[in-house]
Amino acid sequence: MHKAATFALSFILVGCGVETAGTAATVATLKAAEAKQGQDAKERVVKQLDAMNQQAEQRLKDADSKSAGY
């Protein structure tokens, strides 16, 4: 009886360990996907800022060329 209880307890504990490992793997996968999304968002923002800076520079050049004629 004692051996059967020990076996059952060890089986339950091993099952919990497998569940914990599976959960950790799932969490790691989700975190990696979240990091990828964050990196993609950062790249989009940087591109948008670059485009806005180029527009501002062009506007300054246009304003300078217009004011040079006066």
C-alpha cells in the first residue's frame, strides 16, 4: 500500500512538473511574439518620424526659396 501511494504521489508530482514546463514554454512563446510586435511598432514609428522630418525639411527649403525672392 505504501509503495502504491508513493507511486501515485510521484506520478502526480511529475504531471505537475510537465504542466509547469508546458506553461513556461507557452509563456515564453507569447513573450517572444509580444517582443516582435513591439519591435515592429517601433520600426513603424521610426519610419513615420523620418517621413515627418523629411516633410518639415522640405517645407523649410520651400519657405527659404520663397523668401529669397523678396
